[in-house]
Amino acid sequence: MSVDERPGRTAEEVAALRERIAADSLTSRRDYLRLAVTMSGGLAVGSVAVAAGIFHRHGDGAAPPKLVTAALAPGESVAFAYPGESDHAVALRMADGTLVAYSSICTHLACAVLWRADRGERGELYCPCHEGVFDPRTGAVTAGPPPRPLPRVLLEERADGIYAVGTLQSGEEA
């Protein structure tokens, strides 16, 4: 049943209703082109900004050394922030005494990565959101959906403690 066919409506009501419907039309060609040009321009500017390195990524730039902990026993881990306060990381000492640290933000959807020393003979770095698993020796993905290895945090053991001294991007070698 169309607008005109409903009983009890006057010609004025029908005209007002048609006018309201016409005003609610989706978009004109001009509006559509304006939106398309704006979106394309925004994507182009964003791509140039990413390519130029304007946005911060874990592993960018040098940061001063930061004390992580005074000591770390085999099989233990400690959470810390490095290089910035919003860059969460985890340091762990393997059962054989090897000391490593990684960003504790999953490379899949930025969930927290946890150290599980009781998993397997070497333990694992585990993301509970989507069952992502990382090798604790290399940060490489061993299971699940994460697309890249964890960014590595470089550690230095000194007489007064363990220090974070730098970062590497995902997959970058020291």
C-alpha cells in the first residue's frame, strides 16, 4: 500500500509525508563524491604518516637504561614497562639461566601475554585471548593466530640488577 492509498489521509498530509521522505533520502551524488574524496584523502595521509614513521611502535628509538629488577631466579618472570610507561613487557629467566625479555602485548589483537613456566620443558609465552603461543627463547609464534613474533627487549645484567637497555621490532635480530 503506497502513501497515497491509505484511507483517511488528506492531500496535504500526503504532500507533507512525501516531502519528509524526500528530505530523508540517503545521499546525493555530490554528497557521495565528497565522502569518497574525504575518505581517500584520509587514507592517503594516514599511509604517508605510517610510512614516514610518525606513529610510535614498540622498538622505535633509543631509551635510557631502566632497572627492571634486582634479581631474577630461574623459572621466574617480572612485568615491567619499557621503553615508555605504556609499553608493557615481561622479563624471564629460563631454567638454564638464560635471561630474555619481550613486549607483553600480543601481536594479534594486543591482548596481554603471560609467562607459563610449567608448560613443556622450556615454558611458553601465552596469549589467552585467542590461544596464541610464543617461544620464550626467540619470541617466535609457535601456535595460534598471532602474525608476528613478539618485539624483543634487550637486557643487561649488572652488579646492581637487571636493566632494560634497548628494544627490537618484531623479528629483528640483535
